[in-house]
Amino acid sequence: MAPMEGEAQHELEATLAARAELGPGHDDQLVQGFVDRIERELDRRIDERIAARTPPKRAPSPLNPGNLGVCIPLIVLAGVFGHTAGVFFGLSYLCMFAAYYHGRVTVVSPLVATESLWGVFFSALVIGRSEHVGRRIVAGAALIVAGGVLIGLAATS
């Protein structure tokens, strides 16, 4: 800061010296010139501060068309060999990677940890009694989710 203040003082001294040399008839032009130089200096400082606060640009998204061109055939192959479950599994990981890329890990990780609970819920809903979803399985899934939430809460504090 000190060198800039010295530069501003030098500008003021030069303006006053010019006034002494030119006389009071040129006060308006001298003052306007001084104010213009000060405004340019303020603009420069503001631009530097804005540039310093601007976050760095992120790398391109993993969901760009080039990556999707690779992912879509892989999901189709998963559908061919794993049928519907393979397609949903591939899409779930694609969505999870996008969430990790665009969101904060401390927010996304606890949500990802709930996948066990959702798996048990949809298994009981879709497959029904043939899967034998009992109290122990539901309790185990709930404990896994609770552990993920605790890890997420510990990471944020």
C-alpha cells in the first residue's frame, strides 16, 4: 500500500506544480485530470481484488459428450449382460460421479451411504416375500446408513 500512496502523492504534487505554472485559469482541467488518474487507479485495484476472489475454473465435467459417448455403450453392454439391473447399476454410478463432481463430498457421501437402505426398501417392495427381508436386514441397512451419516457429520465439524 505504501508505494501506491506515494504514487498518489506524487500525482497530487505534479498537479499542484502544474497549477502553479499554469495559473488558476486551468483549475478545472487539472482537477479533472487528477480525478481521472485516481479513478483509473481505483479501478485497477478493484479489478485486482475481484480477480483474486474469483474461484479458479474447474476442469470440464465428467458428463461431457465425449465421456458420455464412452459411458453409454458401456451401460448398454451392462444392460445386455446384466439386463435391467445392469443398466440401473451403470446409471447409478454415472449419477454418483456427477454428484461428487458438482457437489461437496461432505454432502454427497452421507447420501451415497443411504444406498443400502434404498436397496433393502426397493427389494422388499419389488421382489416381496421371495427375498425374505426381515428385521435383521432392515436393522443392518439402518446401521450402515447411520454410520455413513455419522461419518458425514464428523467430516463437516
